[in-house]
Amino acid sequence: GPSVGFHYRTATDPDDAREAILAALDEAEAALGVEGLARLESRRVVELRPVDAAGKGSTLAALIDELSPGAVLVLGDDRTDAEAFAVVRERRADRHRPITGLAVGVHGAAETPAEVHATADLLVAGPREAARVLAALARSLAREAGLA
């Protein structure tokens, strides 16, 4: 189902911004009489989604099942990304249909959730280093394909 994330990473006062978002959500839900929405708070973001909506983990699992990729690379910096990291680990350990996969955590700030540290195979220092990982992978794939 559809979901929406309210980011407040660049807010002047993150605590006030978070409280304003939560108050606005409470007010909107009460006014609309909406039920069945889950809130997931992560790295200076409040995500609102249906309780039964698929997260990144179940979405990645469905994609792997549907596409049977040769390999999977997941990069992320937040709690919802850790859901996908866990799927990569589970699928690598699957004795019947193992995949080749790597979960790369991107350390973005002091508030990087513990789940990212716990589930990532590799932790890079920030977005620039994540881009370097992707560039190195692209170069390697190009060499294998005889394009470089």
C-alpha cells in the first residue's frame, strides 16, 4: 500500500519539527477517522503506512522470488533499510536457493540506527563512500562484459 515519509533532517530544531509532525498526524487521523496506519520513526523521519503494507524487507524478498537475480546489493542508512539487510542475510543462508548478496550500511550521522550496524555486512563512512562502492562495482562489471 501507499506510504509517506515526513523528513525533518534539515530542520532548525529537529525536536520541535518531530513534535509538529506527530501532532499534525494525530490531528489528521482524528479528523478523518482513519485507522490501520502504522508509524515508523527512523533517522529524523516519520513514516506513515498501512499496518499490512510491505516494508523494504518483504518487498526485497518478493523481488528476489520473482526475478531470481544472480546477485543482490542493498545500500541504506536507516531502520527500514535494515529490514532489507536482514533479507539479504537470510537468503544467503538459504540452503535450497542461496543468493549472492551484500548489505552495505551507509553511516550518515550520529543517529544512524543500531539496526543498520547490526544487520549490514559492511559499513561505509557516508554517501560519498557508498558512491565509490557503486563506481567500483560498475567498473568491475564493465570489465567482465568486455566494455572497459
